Amino acid sequence: MFNKNIKLVIAGLIIAYAVYQFIEGNIGNGIMLILLSSIFIFLYFKNEFILLAFLKLRKQDFDGAKQWLNKIKNPESALVTKQQGYYNYLHGIMVSQSNMNESEKYLKKAIALGLSMDHDLAMAKLSLAGIAFSKRRKQEATKLLSEAQKLDKQGMLTDQIKMMKENMKRAQMPNQHFGGHRQPRGGRR
């Protein structure tokens, strides 16, 4: 994995050569080189390893997604800020099954760095709400849950948010004690 700025240098060199091809009269070569440079510019903003990890995650292949993410050795130099957010977001989702503390750390860092899609941000906040609720931090969980609901404009997480709210209400209800005021079986006459 190389530095993100190398992609821009390569794109700049290709564009310079494309301009040279235009000057020489090779319009077709110039257009093709411009299209080729656009790939490097795209990969500057959307890291190829993160895209491949998302594809693996979509197929529920956590091990494959983790392998792609592990190819990014130094996220700070290899990724732009938003991609660093997605790098941490993916790690947080994958670790959430085994280690809640580490997952919370990754998801909070992802939110701090920023996620470009509202539904990704809503999913991160919903996951953090679940972690906070399981750690008995009800106020934080309620706040994160309401933020996730506001961000979920397309209604993709409606069922999960509804289920989380029901679980929170159930935990809030006092336990009922049966048998406190017993009447005889026959009842009073």
C-alpha cells in the first residue's frame, strides 16, 4: 500500500502526457489517457481496499473483509479523512461480534472522522447505542438512538431502531412479583 498522494502524482503525469498527445494531434490517445487518469483520481477518494472490503462484507464474508482491510498498513498516510472514517467503521462493525469495547472505540473514531453517507452514520450511532445500552448507559443510548433515527431518512434502519426502543422500554419496566397478595383459591364469597 502506498501513499495516497502518489495516486495524484500518477494522475498528474498521465494528464500531462495526455496534453502532449493532444498537441501532437493524437486526440484518441489523449482522451483515453484522460479517462485512465480519472481512475487514479477516483481511487484517491475511494480506496480500492475499502471498496473490496465493503463487497466482502455485503456477502457476509467477515474474514475476507478483514483481509482486505489488513492490507492497509498505515491508514493516516494511505487514506483521505473520510476513508479513514470508513476504515474505522468497517473495523467497528467486524469487531462488534467479539469485542464491544474495541468496537466502541472504532465506531467513535469513525464518527469523529466523518462518514459521507447518512445511513452509514445512522448505523454507526445505532451500534454505539446498543453498546451503551448493554453497558447500562441509558441516557447516552437514548441520545444516540434519537440521532440515528433522525439520520435514517430512507427508513432502512426503522426495524432495528424500533426493536432497540422496545428493548429499552422492557429494561425500564419494574419486575413484577407474583404472589405478593394472594387470595385463597376458592376466592371470597
